[in-house]
Amino acid sequence: MPHYSRHEKDLFAFSEHDFIKGMNTGKFVERKHKGFVALLYHTGVRKWEALRAKKEQFSIDKDRIHFDVGPRLKNGLHTAPLPILFEKPFTEEIVWSIKNTNAGQRVWPYSKKTGYNIVDRAFDKYPHYFRLNKITTLFRKGFTIDQVRTWTGHKALGSLTPYVGFANVERMAEA
């Protein structure tokens, strides 16, 4: 099992600049690892929701990728496909990963432990940190609880309460 306690300090969102820096300087063993991390960062999906994704769950349009996550884990809602704009950093790594996967196959065919190690090795963070980061960022940008719930697939509104708290504390500091 991963040793999460050493990551306890990672409670607040980090910037896009920090993400770009980590993608450029972090240790990645293979190119698909960057696509996996970029997907986590841009969508905030759970590690296993990304790892189980098959090529057919993605559609690539002229300016974005759509990711049909499928049934969410932890009895979550089935959400509409999540868009990832090409203008966002490192989306080309997601596209490369999709295009270099055979039909019917998982885009990132790794175990949960390997998924954890990819993020830990490159960012010294745990994969769920990217979910925390995305949700907190959405709240900080003024999206409502219901809008964030629709994005994340959270069924119970109460499960979003800790994320609202993190976002509010950060916004209060800026006031």
C-alpha cells in the first residue's frame, strides 16, 4: 500500500506553472507516463478511472479531447464526457498516448501501484492530489457545488465539503 502520510502537507492546489515545471523536470520512464499524469491533472479523475480507460473512451476533435470516464468509482454518477482543450499544457501527451494504443486496449495498461509510482517519482505527490487540485481549483474559480459535482461524479454533496473548505481558505487569503 502507498505511504500517504509522507504527503500530508499536500493539501492545497498548486499552479499550472508548478505542473509545467514538474512535467518538464520530473522523472518519467516512458512517454505514456506523461500522458497519464496530464490526464489526471486536467480532469481530476481518480487514478483507477484513468488507468482502466480504453482507447474508445476518447474522442479527438479539432480543438479538444473528450474523455468518457464511464461509471465513476465509489458509487459516483456517470458524467458527460470531460473535455480537455488542446491549448492546455501537455495535452499532446494524452493524444500521443491515445494514438499509440491499439483498439480495445487500455491507454495506460499499468497497475494501481505503478500509477502511484509514476506520480510519486515525477512530482513527489500521490495521484489523488491531482483530484484535490482540480476540485479545489474549480471552486476557487467560482464554480458551484452542483457544477463541480457534475464534473467529478460525486454523488453526495457532503463529499465535496472538504474541497470547498480548502478553496475558501485560499480565496480568503487573497481578500
